[in-house]
Amino acid sequence: MKLKLHHTIIIMLFFLNCSNEDMGYEPTPLVLNIPQVFAENIIAPVIPANNPMTVEGVALGKRLFFDTILSSDNSKACVSCHSPQNAFTDSSPTSAGVDGVFGSRNSMPLFNLAWNYNERFAWDGKELSLERQAEEPVQNPIELHSNWDDAIVRLQSHPEYPELFRLAFNTNAITKELTTKAIAQFERTLISANSKFDRYTLGQSSLTAQELNGLDLFLREDKGDCFHCHGNPNNPLWTTNDFHNNGLDTTFSDLGLGAITGDPNDNGKFKTPSLRNLSFTAPYMHDGRFNTLDEVINHYSEGLQNSPTIDPLMKKINEGGVQLSNQEKQDLKAFLLTLSDPSFISNLEFQN
């Protein structure tokens, strides 16, 4: 009799455990569709071993990205500052959080994040993984201004999210870690690789004489000298993902990377953004100070400001910049605009 009771208890515990985790269930693996222009030029994407891509995980992450449930007053979501039509950035210099308070930095565009090999995210590199980057906005007082305990309660009591988490992670127990993993999975699917220049690289289209001259200026050290920070046609990310002081200011109210590392030699250094999708991502720079691409080009041509941590790559600092002629500026701009990908901002898979 005691033996039967013991077996009965074991069976009951087994089925109780199965209510949280379905034995034998596995989410559907998802393999990123690597663009040809990437496959031919750069290494494989960075997918953490503890957060493999799945169809259900990406679907959950997309739902969370567009849902206001993570904000304290149910008024804003990730998409509020990272809009698809702006290549997942904001069209204002800085963004306002749920309390109407504006931050001091421009929202970074989100695409090709799975190829950020140094695994430092945000303008100052403070987040060391895409998962950690997704964590901070929820609790930031000038962003979603919630706290994770409250956010998890809202998700757990929602009529649909527990089942969506079960499908994505085989558990009904919703956590901060699983929430950010799902958002990161969705963000890794935001791939942009169908610009005019991509098609030119693949031999599928041609560039105008002006665009080709702009490319030449981009690659010449005695002219635009842009490639040291933004790469070249063999680096279709169009960024090295490094941090530089690019001569915006003589003194710094925002220390950038220096505030994270504590090294004064890093003061005024910010992450080099990709040059992709410039048609959609204005305003520019970490604080959104330049409204147009023309202003950006003018800065590097004759607007550089010297400071103790100015990057050595700003070789023409004593001349104020690379001193491009008006025609050269127009040619360089024409080339830069070939890096924009209209199909990315219209991709229905990336919209709510």
C-alpha cells in the first residue's frame, strides 16, 4: 500500500512538472536568410548559444517590440523610438519617454545587428549583448519608465503571452531574461542588404558616373577618407562598429565611451553607425545635431573641432576637415544614398 502511494505521488509530480514544460516539445529552429552580399564578404552572424533563433521566439519578440505592455503607463513600446519607416530609428533628434522627458541621444537605427562582432551596443557601448541592450529601456526613467517586476506581472496575467512564451521557450514562467531573449531574436532578423550598391556589387545594376566618383572620393585618403571608420565594398555592413571621437566638439557634456570605461582617453568617443539607409535615418550623429546629410558632409569637410581625444583618423583636423569642393560633396552624397534600401523599410515582416 505504501509502495503504491509512493508511485502515485511520483506520477503526480511528473505531470505537474509537465504542465510548465512539455516533455518532448521543441520550438521550430529558424536559420537566418543570409544575403548573398553578406555571404560573399563577411563571416557568419553572431547567434548566442543560449538564445538560438526559433520561429516562435522571433514571433514573440516581434509582438513584444510593438506592444506597449512593457511601459509603465501602456503608452509606448520599443517601436515608439525605433520606427520601421525610419529604418528603426526616430525622426526627431532625441526621443521622449512615457513621461514626455526627452533624452540626450538619438535613437540608433536597428539593422544587421547579428553582425556586430564586438558585441558592444548603444552609442557608448555600455551594453555587451543585444539581449542586455533590450533590458535597459524598460526600466530607464526617460524611456519606458517601468520596472521589470511589474512588467512581468502584466505579461504573466495577459490572456495570450503565457502561451506565446510556452511556444517560444517551452515554459509558462515568464522572466525578464526570456523577454529580452525574444526581443533580441526578432531584432536579429532585421537584415538590410538590398540597396542599389548591393545590387551593383552583385552585378545586377549599375552606378552613375557621379555615384562612382563619390565612391572614389569615399575611398581616397587624400579626399573623403571615409573608409577607415565605415569600411569599404568588402565590408557590406558599412561600419567597423568601433568607437571614435569624430571632431564634433572641443569639450564634452556627454563622455560617450569614456563614461563606461572610465578612461579619459575614451571621452567623446561614440559608436560608428552604419552608412546604410541614410535616406531614412535623419537626423544624424549621437545627439541628432545634423538634420541633413549635407550638414554631415560639411562637418567632415570643414567643420572638425579639435580636442585632446580627437581620433588620429581625423588627419585633416588642423585644416578643419578634408576640404571637399561643392561638386565633390554632391558626388559623395550621391554615392552615400546608393546605400539605402527601400525594401527594408517596406518589408511587411518587420511591421506590426
